[in-house]
Amino acid sequence: MLKMTPGKKAAMDRLSTKNGLIEALAIDQRGALKKMISALGQDGTEKQITEFKTLVSRELTPYASAILLDPEYGIPAANVREANSGLLLAYEKTGYDASTPGRMPDLLEEWSVRELKENGADGIKFLLYYDVDETNEINKKKQRFIERLGSECQGEDLPFYLELLSYDAEISDTTSKSYAKLKPKKVINMMKEFSKPQYKVDVLKVEVPVNMKYVEEFGEEDVVYTRGEALDYFKQQSDATHLPFIFLSAGVSAKLFQDTLRFAKESGSTFNGVLCGRATWKDGVVPFVKSGEIQANQWFKTAGKDFIQQLNEVVEQTASSWHEKVEVSD
């Protein structure tokens, strides 16, 4: 059971449905969004990125329990969100320095948890790349980094959402069959590590423990996991932590993500919601770039709205309430 202060509990309530489900929308992408816009022949300027985030926030937060934004481009978007939609703000620099080993984490130097809170944050999100098989020297540095960050969030009495992305130092393609064989162990063990109390994490934002395209009867690729093995990995993942945890979409299609949530439910996983990004809004980038804001606005009022409402329905059918995992304590 996670012990949480009344202040953190109140903030968690602002980020969730009244039933304790997290139906959150993520658009804290910076470099990735710039690349999506640039691939369509535009420059991906600061103005374009800010305007797109603002459009997404205005049109989709009426259907989201919270929105995840970055303070670099996302403050205008935060200011137009639906009143009942909570605000998560990202605290990490986008990407990582590929010239040094270990995918080391770094904070936005111009910001602090206090300043993010003053800009309306109900919670702080930080993304950490973590390979359980990396050298002890690299992983110790990451662990101490997260300890300090958890203490900073505790000092401001804000929930700390830790996003964990697994990788392997020797395999560059995390979508490959060779990585799929390693993924369950990596995802489950890193969840075990960062569920330890010294990190002061309140919610884990995580990948599903398998690559669904290699699951028997699910994908079109060669099978890596039988259906039964995949179900067992989902259950092992759930049992690996006492913390509330939510799934990220990893950019897969909306249908595959919804099917994955149903599969997780079948396994007995007690996940507590989603923080879904590109699966919801990525198809709105084309009309925004090619046809302008009016056409994009129409897409979000129709297809975009449908995507998020369909996802919410699946979450309500499959996710468990985080209320069952939290105890309020001074």
C-alpha cells in the first residue's frame, strides 16, 4: 500500500476520474513532434508546435482526466485545458545525448518543481531510460538521480509520475525480435527497482511487458511469446509493484492499444489507467500542417474525439482504481 499525504492525494484526484482511473492525454513530445511536422514539409517552428499543442488541449481535454505537457512549448496549451482536466508537466529535457553511454537523464535547467507547481502542475512527470543489464556505475547514477527528484517532488507535496522506458545497450532496435525476447525481464525488473521507497515515486508510467506484434494470435510477425506466456508476463508485471501504474501507448495504433488493454485485463493486471499520446492525436498532424487550423480543428472535433472516447470506454472496462492502492497519511 502506498502512503500518500493529503496534498498529494488531492492532486491525484485532480488528475483522475472520480473512480480513481487515470484517463490522461500525453502531448509532451518536443523533438518527435518537430520531426512529424518537418516530415510534412514544414519547419516545425516553436510557433507551430505551440499552436498544435494548444489545439489538442482545447479540443481533447474535455474528454481526458488530465493532460501531460512540457513547460517549453505547452504552457499556452495548459491554460486553455478543460477546467476539470488535471495538469502533469514534464521535467526532463527531450531526448538524450547519444554520444555518451547510458542514455543519462537530465532536467530542464530553467525549471524546478516549485516553478512547475506555480504554473499549475498537479503532478510532475519524468522520463528515465533504464537498462537493468547496464553497468552498475551507470545505473547507480540513475538511481541517485531519481532519489533526488523524488525528494524534490515530496518537498513540494506533488505526485511524482516516473515514466520508464527499457532498452538494451547492445541492441539498437527495441522493436526487433531479438529485443522482444529480453523485454519482459527488463520491464518487470525496472518496475521492481523503482517501486522501492527511497525513490518516492507515486505512479509508474510504463510499457506493456511484451511486444504485442510477436504475441501468438496478435501480430503478423514471427511468434516470440505464446498467448499464455504473454498473459503471464502481464500478471508478473502487475505483481512487481505495489504502486499505481499506467500504460503508455508507445505510438501504436489506437486499435492495438485498446486490444492490449483488454489483454492486460484478461491477465489479471491491476493497471490503473493510461497516459496515451500519439495513438490519440498523431493523425491530426497532417490536416494541421497541410490544411491549417480550421481543418485540424474539425478532425479533433470528430475523429480525435472518437479516438479518446473509445479509449476511455476501454479503460473503464479494464483498469482498476488506484484508490485501492493508496492510503492517506500525514
